[in-house]
Amino acid sequence: MSIARNILLGAIFATFAFAMAHASAATTGKADDKSIARGRYIAQIAGCNDCHTAGYAPSGGKVPEKDWLQGDILGWKGDWGTTYAVNLRMYMQGMNEDQWVKTARAIKTRPPMPWFALHDMHEQDLRAFYRFVRYLGPAGGPAPAYVPPGQTPNGPYAQFPAAPK
Ligand code: HEC
């Protein structure tokens, strides 16, 4: 085999390997470093960590990344009842990237989750956030169940005042 032919074969294999890597990235939600970095940035600056990562806000963001976005047992109590930031590490396991984009566009939750921010988020940022969460992988358990209005939750909670009239 000539050297030129070897080089050509090498190039073909490299192209094939690259195409395969990209094909599997698209189907499994695994991602390139750039979208993972972007997703990490969104978790940090769009407030997701503030509520969905236990201890993140009280510690000034000093929670190791491996513990991020596992939800919180801190309840948010108001006239809507008591809500808990869900475990996004598990939540994202249950859907693929396209389903997440669709869900994020339609989502409407109880307070204080800023669901409207997900409606406004650019699609590429929604995708980057998804890829980052899938890159972190599944971890943690479910957040406590929603508690209806008028009932006192068992665990810790932050009380919102009644909305001004
Ligand atoms: C102020 C606190 C807060 C912030 C900030 C916040 N969340 Fe939430 N999130 C919550 C709470 C509380 C719930 C549960 C709402 C409920 O039970 O209705 C929730 C629920 C969710 C859900 C589940 C919705 C469903 O299907 O029921 C998703 C997804 C989610 N948040 C994503 C995000 C992302 C992404 C960010 C950052 C852009 C974010 N959240 C920022 C508090 C917050």
C-alpha cells in the first residue's frame, strides 16, 4: 500500500469517526464542550442553581458542580400552597432534547418558578442547558411533594406574604 493511499484511508476513517460521534451526540444528548460550557453558564446566571441546587444561594454558589440541580427540600409557601424545586438531574432523564424544548416552551408552574423565562429562552440555550444537565448525569432523589394551600409542610419552608391587593 502506498503512503498516499494510507493517508487517504486515514482521512476517510477520521471523517467517518467524526460523523459517527456527531450522530451519536445528536441521539443521546451527549454534547460538545461548547454547549456544555454554555449550559453551565445558564445554570449559574439564569437562577436555576439558586433554587434547584440545595444550599447554592445561602453559600454564595459554593456547591460542587457534581451536586448541582438535584432539587431542594426547602419549600416555597404562599397562597399557591408549598412548592419544591424539582430534581432536574432526574427530570431530564425522562425526556430527549426535542421533548425538553417543547416542554420548556409550554411549561406553566406554580410560583416561584420563573416558567415564563423558559418561554423566552433562546432555543440554543434551552438545548445547551439540557446537554449540560445530561452531561452531569442522573443523581439525587425526588423533591418533596407539593403541599396544597392551608396545610403546613413537614420540612423547612420560606413563607411568602400575601399578594398586595
Ligand atoms: C425562584 C426559584 C426558582 C428558580 C430561579 C428556578 N426554578 Fe425551576 N422550579 C422551582 C419550583 C419551586 C418548581 C416547582 C413548581 C411547582 O411545583 O409548580 C420548579 C419547577 C421546575 C421545572 C419542572 C416543571 C414541571 O414540569 O413541573 C423545571 C423544568 C424547572 N423548574 C426548570 C428551571 C430552570 C431551567 C431554571 C433556570 C432557568 C429554573 N427552573 C429556575 C423554582 C425555581
